[in-house]
Amino acid sequence: MIHPTGGPISTGTSTGTGTTIFTEMTALAQRAGAINLGQGFPDTDGPPAMLEAAQVAIATGANQYPPLAGLAELRLAISAQRSLRYDAHYDPDTEVLVTTGATEALAAALLAHCGPDDEVIVFEPYYDSYAASIALARGRKRVVQMRPDATGRFGFDPADLSAAVSRRSRLLLLNSPHNPTGTVFDDEELAAIADCCRRNNLVAITDEVYEYLTYDGALHTPLATLPGMRERTLSISSAGKTFSATGWKVGWVCGPAALVDAVRKVKQYLTFASGPAFQAAVALGLVAEQHWVRAQAARLQASRDRLRAGLAAAGLAPYVCQGTYFLQADIRPLGVTDGVRFCRELPHRAGIAAIPSAVFYDNPADGLSAVRFVFCKRPEVLDEAAGRLTALTTLSYQEAR
Ligand code: PMP
Ligand code: GLN
């Protein structure tokens, strides 16, 4: 598509096809030698015992196709994790499916359960793969827009949710903790969503990849644990964010056997299976590295605070972030309104890359003044980035006013 401010932008279109914004911005960051606060990946590794377990698994022969549904030990570990953490019980043989990252779980779930012209309700701004997977399934996306309240926390109006439902609505896709806003949907919001799903007989797909990354005491509650929701919900998560191993692409989906079975049938022809050594290591991580995960969440909270202070010092207005890797900021206090242009110029002008939130909207104008920065980087990297941003904003943007 052609963005109103000029050249092509990669995503945020209603079909979501084209090169992803993350690829585009990472390439731009590399060309400019910029600090990459765009694509969400950490610059430190996950728990050493988990990394070692992958090496041991490779050295001891875990190198051929694993079972389609995933290694039994990993399915058991996922089932135990859902039971212990959320009191949500899934049979590891029939109700848990291991996938190639959450991305494949989302695509397979949508291809399995969304027919041509079926409507999928999605909260906007939305993660880019949703639009692409809905388009692949030939479904239609109906968005419910999230907006900041007086405190800067993004939420939605239940009236907008009701208005988005039609006779063609079949699925609701919920991402909490939410990329890019950092919102952790609260009890009241979840109750309204569950009520909507039950009344309209919707299947819910939940993207919970940031389930452990919540801050300031915010708690993640899976939608499937609300009354009447288990039987209609596919809960998706992944090891990437929990264990700082985004490249491993080990994800999973839990749900009632019939819903999971349909996902399994699609998955057969997407990847069949992948990464047995990584699966074995993630099983160990889930069982034995919960202390590392808790410590990592605390480190990320401190990193969020550090980036928030840096952005504020540079003159931006950060929004509230309760979870994830991401902090959005309003750039209007700099006297700038176009986040797409700002992000295109940032690598060369300031040596930083970020993601314009506009790309997470059907209509980019709706998110034009927000920019998403990641804080899953070492403190010194965040400080350097904030310093560069302050230098830019004091020297150029303010001079231009
Ligand atoms: N959902 C959201 C909201 C994400 O931010 C990401 C990016 N990691 C994914 C899904 C994809 O997860 P995975 O890398 O496990 O495929
Ligand atoms: N989930 C990551 C983000 O939002 C990006 C994943 C990707 O590169 N597709 O930054």
C-alpha cells in the first residue's frame, strides 16, 4: 500500500501482505548502524541450563523429525504449566499441540476455524501476522479500537465490541499482554470479552506470548479460565519471549480436543513439525527455570522504567505499559505528528530504529502520532539510545519549530 505520507509501508494494511515492518526496520537499522529498538528481541540469552539442554539434545541425537504434535515431554510440561499457573487443565495427548512458534499456531488456528467471509474480531492496534493470516483464510477482520485513557493506558469501549459483532462473526482474537500497547487486559475487560464470545457463540483465539512479562503487579489471566470459555478457546503461547529465545520458534496451542484437532490437521501441511532439540530444552525450561523467568520479568520492568525515563527526557510522552517488551510514546510533544516519517528518518538522523505504531492499524492515520520502542535490551544500550534521542530532539526537532 502507499502510505498517505509518501512511500510504501510494509504492513498495517487490511490484507497484511508484503514485507513485514520488522524486517524493513531491522534492515534499515543495520544499514545505518543504528541501535535497533524496533524488532522485539532481547540482546541477552535465556537460562544457561536451557541453552545447554539444547546442545546436549543435539549431541545425543534429537535431530530427526519429532512427532507432529510435539515431543511428549514438552506437551506434558505445557500441560503442567497451565495447571500449576492458571488451574487450567489440558490433556497432553489430545489438548496440547506444539507449533513452530506462536506464529504458526495463530496461522493454523485461523486457517482451521475461519471460513471464507467469516468475520474475526481483533483489537486494534494489532500484531501484523493477524491480518495476514486472516487474509490467507479468506476471512474478514473487524476491528475494535483501543484508545488511551487519561492515564495513558490503552483500553477498549465494550460498546465498540458489541458493535463489531455481526451474524458473520465467528472468531475473536485477543492478545494480552498486548503488543504494541503494553496493556494487560483486566478482569472487567476480560469479562466483557467472555460475555461477547458466549452470547455470540464465538471461538476465541488468545495470543499469550507475553504471559510472564507483566509489571507493577499486573496479572495475566487467560480468557479460557473465565466461566464458559474453556470449551470455546484456543490458548496460544510460545517460548520465545518467556525464555529470551525468539529464534527458537517453539510455540503451542491448548484447547478442547476437537478445536485442537482441527489445528493439528492444518499444521500437518504448514511445517509438519520442527526443532526437536529446542523442544526438549523448552520442556526443561518450563519445568525447571521458573525462577529465571521471574527474575527476567523484574529485569524487564526495570528496563521499561529506564527507557520510559529516557524517552520522557528526550521530550516524548510515553504511554502506560503494563507488560510485553514494548513501550509506545506520543511524538506530538516534539512538534512532530507523523510517526512513519519519524521512524524512517530516525536510524540515519539519530542512530536508533523504532516502529511506527501506524502499521498496526487498518487506517494508519489512527495511530500516526505513536511510536513503539522495545526495552528488552541491556541497560547501557537503552541509555545510549535515550542519549542519542535527546541529542536529536534538542538539536533538530526543537530548532525546526
Ligand atoms: N504474537 C505476538 C503478539 C508477538 O509479538 C509475536 C512476536 N514474537 C508473536 C505472536 C510471534 O511469536 P513466535 O515468535 O513464537 O512465533
Ligand atoms: N514480535 C516481534 C515484534 O513485535 C517481531 C517478530 C517478527 O519479526 N515478525 O517486534
